[in-house]
Amino acid sequence: MTAYAVCLYKVWDQSWPPKYKDPVTRLIAKHGGRYIARRSSCPWEMMEGDQPDITGVTLIEFPTMEAARAWHDDPEYQPYIQLRQTGSKVAMILVEGCKG
């Protein structure tokens, strides 16, 4: 069943995204994923609740929970996690799509 990685970003240093964007896009595709919404290019707004301390939201769709985990655990992705962490903090939630 389809799964979604929901990423809530707090970015304070804009130097890392240009080095992150293209290689990570390829790694996501390698695991069958695709961006639905991307922090750097999709507007977002709060509709309910308290505003979290974030500067952006990313939503990535994968064919399964296992594919999403394989992307996140891929040894090729690990240096990009470290790069991202040099200029941002991310809360990432993996949720399985369901009907009903």
C-alpha cells in the first residue's frame, strides 16, 4: 500500500539545499518514490492548531512502507542526511495510505 514521508523543516542555512536536491531526488526515484510537495517550491499554510516552528513542508510518496524505509536507510542517502542536518532540523513521519 502507498506510503508517505511527511517532512517538517526548520531551515536556518540555505547553503545545503543546492547540494541535496538533485542527488536525493534520484535516490527517492531509485526506491520508487516521488515528490508530491517540496519545501522549496510549494506554499503551505496552517488551517488548524498551533503553528509549528517550521519553515517548510515536504511530502514524498512511495509505493510501500518498505520502499520508504529502504530509501531512508540506503547507504547512499546517509551523507545527505548529515548534509541536511548542518543547516536544518527535520521531523519526518512515515504514514501508510489507507482507505476509510
